[in-house]
Amino acid sequence: MTSVKIGKTNVTTQPLGLGTNAVGGHNLFPNLDDQVGIKIVRQALDDGITMLDTAFAYGMGQSEKLIGQAIQGYDRSKFQIATKGAQRVTANGDVVIDSSPAFLKQCVTDSLERLQTDYLDIFYIHFPDGKTPLNEAVAALNELKQAGKIRAIGVSNLSMDQLREANQDNLVDIDEEQYNLLHRDAEAERFPYLREHQISFVPFFPLASGLLTGKYHAETSFPSDDIRHDNPDFNGERFTTIVNQVEQVEQIARQHHAKVAQIILAWYLKNPDISVVIPGAKHPAQVQSNAQALQIDLSAAEYAEIDQLFSPEKLQ
């Protein structure tokens, strides 16, 4: 698999990365084992996955700390670390969004310490605070880029208007937003803008909380205390339609002796508007399975078939 270049920078990486919200993200998932988290990161590096995507918000720094431990003994020049910041913890323990220049600079300093590295390949503004002009926030990161503390400037969770504001000086290198085969709004306006401005794109939730892995069936139901209970993707006719479409992907998977999740990841890898796809994992075996997607080369006909299966018109 050919490596990809991030935006207008000289940062290159493999197109399949590792999302690490389940590495130390105790505030996001119950019963996580930190030692398993370290093994997940090392499994990724051992399998040739070179982009580690984390954030302060994953365990309020714990994910970064575990990655910092996991990467010891590996050649730092052989893999890339992307992290995110903008969450400030107040004296009484509340978390507020702060994307002011001064705080973002402090976020980078703190992340470098937790990750035990002297540079970040990508630093994302995780969320806008609604007050700081986004071009000023990006300008602050550009100062750190010029100083060699970060190599690429990223943004996340931005509307199109906010993205334009952030990129006012053409300094944004990469954008990370929700996108998957079930939620394709980015294709209409965002993707053309990113192409025009040479900004890379990373989708989060690529497997749609497991819905695109083939593990659900039409009769599956979720109790009222399950987060999926009120998610439209997991309810009613839409859920049934999605499950039926995923079952059709199983036919393609069998032809490649692969799993449905691997085929879906291979579709993203073949999508010219996606630079890096970052599925998460809760066990090292999941990392190994995801890495096999790098060996799958979908034909043009298979790519088009999946594209049509999940066309927005069919999911209304």
C-alpha cells in the first residue's frame, strides 16, 4: 500500500492508522485494561500501522500516557503521532472547551510530555470554543509548526463556515470529521473544498459503532439504557435497511476470504478523498484483523457496488 502525504507538509504515513479512544479512554468505555491498551498500540506498530491517533479527551490524558509508554523501544521516525486538544479542566473539575492560542500552546506542551516525544506529527484543535477566531487559533499552531514542535496543523468538529475561517490563511493541513458509508454529508461540500485547498481528510467512526462490521442482524434490539437505543441508525426501518446492505457486502467479503469490516476499510482506503482511516480496537486481535485490510484491493466494480449499496437515497 502506497504511503500518503498529509496536506502540504512532508509528513507521510500509511493510509490505515489506529484510533486509540479505547486505549486509556476510561471516561468513554467501561472496564478498560491499561496493559491491554499498551499491547494494542504495540500490535499496531508491529503490524506496520504507523499513524497513532489519540487525544487528551481520551481518558483526560491517560491515552497519551499509555502511548508514551508503548512507543518506548520503537524508532520514532518510523511512525506518526496525532493528538488533539482544547479541553481545559477547571479547578472544580469541570471540562470546558478552550481553543485560545495560549491554551492550545499549553496543550501541545502537555501532550509532548505525556507522549514522551519531542514533536507531534499532527496536532488537531479538537473543538472550537465559539469565541476564539479560528484563524488565530491556527496561527498559534503555525508558530509551533515553525518551531518544530508539530509537523502538521489539524482541525476537527468544524462546520464548513468554521473550516473556511480556520483556513483563512491556508495553513490547515488536515481535517478530521465524522464520515462513514452511513453518513456521507461531507461529500457534497467538504470534500471539494479540501481537494481545492490540499487539505487531507480523516474520518472518525468509520465502522459506525460496529454497524458496518456485520455483527448485527435485523432482529437485534437494544435495551433502553444502551446508547444505541435512541440512535436512528440502530432503530426501525433504517436499521433493517443497513443490516440488509451489510449482508450484501458479505458476498464481496467471501470472494476475498475477508471479513466485512476489512472490506469496508478497504473501501475507505480506495476512496481518493480519504487520506487515513483510523478504526479503533479494544483487543490486539482486532488490530491484526484491521491491518489485513491493507492487503485487500477492491476492483473498480466492487468499489462502485459498495458505493451504490450505501447511497444516501437508499438510506432515507
